[in-house]
Amino acid sequence: MSRAKGFSEFINEAERDTSNYMFFSNLERIQELASMLLEMDQNTIDQMLNNGHDWADDHISRAKENLDHVFEFFKGELSENITELAKKSITKRLDESEEFIFELSKAEQYFWALHADLYDKLNNSGNQDKTYKELSLSIHDKRRKDALNYFHALIKSKK
């Protein structure tokens, strides 16, 4: 009998909430490493990158590009599942509380996070109609345009 433990013995079965637990574990590790890198002295890192270690910049660029692809895939797939109920719930919570984002469901948080910049641009604009027209011309994604239309109507109804 071998004394060496198999890989599966090192995995805590209780912590495996999904069949793709490594996907989520890897995302968490990427987040941890990125945070640690950002806490390091940026001037020192910049000097190192300029002194023969530009390979690190290439690796970060490739990693970002890969994450962009994964994010865009899931963003496209998941945003199809945003319902009118989520939009109504956001409207209701906007009227009730400035801290509404902490009360939203995951789908509602995703919808809001994905398009909050549009709401902010419209809401903070001195001329919402002009900003709406400018944004409308620059947006080509249907879901994003739907969010712009929704937030424009929402802001107009609050006035």
C-alpha cells in the first residue's frame, strides 16, 4: 500500500460546490495575485520592466486578453437571462434607497454592474436628452442599447 496520498485526498469535498470548482478557485487566485502585485511598489516594478523583464508585461497582457474573452462570453450568455422583473426591482430600489445594490439578487447586480455607467452618465448629465442621443449613437450592442433606453426612461420618470 502506497503511503503517498492521491490528489483527490487533498481536496476537501465539502468545499466543492460545483463540478467546476477549479474554475472559481483559479479566478480567486488570479484576484489575490493581482491585488498583491498592485500593492507592490509600482516605481520599482516599472524599473524592472524597463531593465530586461518586459516578459512580465507580455504575460500580464496575454492573461488580460484571455480573461477578456472569458468575461465577454459569460457576459453575453448571462445577460440574455436578465428579466423585466430585475429591471422593475432596480427601479423600486432606486426610489427606496441609495444603498440598493446590496439588496439586489445576483442577476440584478449583474445587470446593474454591466450597465451602471450608462445610468451614471445620464443621471449626472446636465442635459439627459442630449447625453442619451450621443450615447445612443455610439452604442451598437442591443442589450446595452436596451439598458440605455431603460435608464433614460427611468430618469425621466423620476423628474
